[in-house]
Amino acid sequence: MIEKILKSNIELAIIIRSNFKCDDIKFFTPDSYSQQLGYMNRPKGYIIHPHRHNLVERKVTLTQEVLYIKSGKVRVDFYDDDQVYIESRILYKGDVILLATGGHGFEIIETAEIIEVKQGPFVGERDKVRFEQVANNKINLK
């Protein structure tokens, strides 16, 4: 299953649940995203021909990140660009999320192992603005 988190038709995140399955290949992101996310289902014996990637200069102006929940249970809280809380979702073992835009925060509900992929080079605290998280009594879990 695929879930898209939207605010005024702006895609904040894409969640790919662990039970997602399709034949062939599917990309979930538009070509304009600086982080591309796709899924492949290939049969035994299928060949992906050897290849290398060309040097192509790209301009990345917004960090987008992908998280894979290797184990555990995590609540993700979504915010718009003005730091206004929108809603929350629970991520489970095997789920993948692309955080495309807006803000986000997390609460680890069960001890979790998370693999994160994002663009580099890493620039530390210059890459983000930290702000207050939503109060627990305001959580809107979908």
C-alpha cells in the first residue's frame, strides 16, 4: 500500500508500506525530486546489465530523505513549511518513507532500527531549523 501525505496539494511525504507489491518496476517520485524512490520486482534470472552513472551536475536546494524502518515502531509527525502541525502516522518494520518537503518529527514507540538515506554533503545544523513538537494531546493519528 502507498500513502501520500498532502497539505494543500503539496506532497509532504510518501509512505510505502511493507506489504506493497507490484509486478515490474514502479517509481513513486516525479523526475523533479532530488531524491528518487522506486520499487523493483524481478524474477529469478532477470539481468540488470552492468552500468555506471555519468557525472551530471545537479543543484540540490532542499534535503529530501528516505527512511527504512528495519525494526520497531515509530510515529512520524508532519508539519507544513510554516511549522504548523498537520497529522501523524505510525511506521512499522519494513515500511519506507520519503520525506519530500515540510517539517517532520519522530517519536520512537518501540525500540527501532532505522536506515536513513539523504543527499550530501552533510552540512550539520545549517541544513535544518528546529522547532517545538506538537503536544501529545494534539496528535492526529491517521
